Amino acid sequence: MSKAGMRHMGRVSAMRCVCCFLLDREQLCRTEVHHIREGRQQRNDMLTIPLCGEGCHRGPRGVHGDKGWLTMLKMSEFDLLAVTLEQLETV
């Protein structure tokens, strides 16, 4: 893990869940860092998004579940990455 990757993931982990933000939902648990691995994408610490652990990350409708929140948002994980990067620019 590179220093830049560690620094980036630290900033991402301090953010609000990007799905909860976009859905205007209250975030009920702590933020976790999710590595985007759509298709054959290899793990990359710079391709990470903030997701609440028990809800949007590992919950039944989360990215490791049926992806119901992504379907509701009509977005991919890469779309969430774009929102995350925009939010990081304003901090």
C-alpha cells in the first residue's frame, strides 16, 4: 500500500456514506472504505468510496448484497467514485 493510497483512504473513511448522502438518508453506522472492483478491475486504494458498514456496504441492499441502493440511485460504483472525488475537492 502506497503512502498516497493510505492518505486517500484515510480521507475517504472520514467522509459520510456516499449512498446515504445521495439518498438523503440518515447514516446509522460508521463509514467503511469500499474498493471498487467492477469487472476485472484490480484492487486500487485510489479507487475507493465511503459506505456505511451495515447498510450500504455489507447490508442486504448494499454493494456486497443485491445492490438495491445502487439500483435505486441508477448509478454504478464508478458513478459513486465521481461523487466521492467531487466531495473530496470541497473539503
